Amino acid sequence: MANFEIHINGKHAQVNVDPATPLLWVLRDHLNLVGTKYGCGIAQCGACTIHLDGNAIRSCMLPIAGVGKAKITTIEGFYSENPDHPVIKAWEAHDVPQCGYCQAGQIMTAAAFLENNPKPEDEEIEFAMNGNLCRCGTYTRIKAAVKSAAQNL
């Protein structure tokens, strides 16, 4: 066990965990930030996507020891800081979620993607969102929401 001080959603937090503990479990089990979901545990589905210094990363494979001084933003922090963000508004307008399980990861991926590419082509949207799986198959609505968000940035 080791003590880690992390910067998360604009605040500092301390956790005492094994250095190899994936960030996902620190978020969910130690900080009660359960918006970030466990999907596959091997960084293939995107349900656990968060922002680390603004970049979309899979928290299920990142050990807490690898976070360092980076700023972590979860879906809770993203939403509270940006309730009118074009991605959030587009998700609502296009009624994207069905079961909702993957949506936090989808939103976090889309927001980071659009931050780096505010005027994407359709193929770029498909490529960027390809790593996020949706068991309900709402891919058409996801693509339309990302496209709509890009137009409203």
C-alpha cells in the first residue's frame, strides 16, 4: 500500500492503495465516482474512458502509480464543469443513450476528440469513436451527436 495524492475534478484527493491498482477501481471503490464504468478490463470497450490532462484514456489499464501530477476529469467533473457543453447538449438532442452504460465513456471520448479536431469529417468521427463499444447499437445516433456537437462548438 502507498499514499497517492491525485488531482481529480478540480480537487485534490488522497488514497491509500496498492500502486498497481487500476485508476478505475480507485475512482469507483475509493472515491465513489461511479459514472466511469467497468466494461472489459482490457481497454477495448471504452466504458472506463476519462480525461487525463485533457486526453481520453482508459482508466481500467492505468495504474494509480502512473497518474503522477496529471489532472483527472471523470464524467462527473466534466458534466459539473460543462453542463452546457455542445457534446452533452447533442447527446440529449439526439437521444443517444438507451441503456446508458457506455455513455460516459462515449461522451468523454467525443469531447476530447472534438477538442483536438473541432471540424471533423465523417470518417474521422467514425475512427475516433470506433474504440467505444455500445451494446445497444446506438452508433448512428452517436455519430450524429458528435457531428452536431462539432457544429455547435
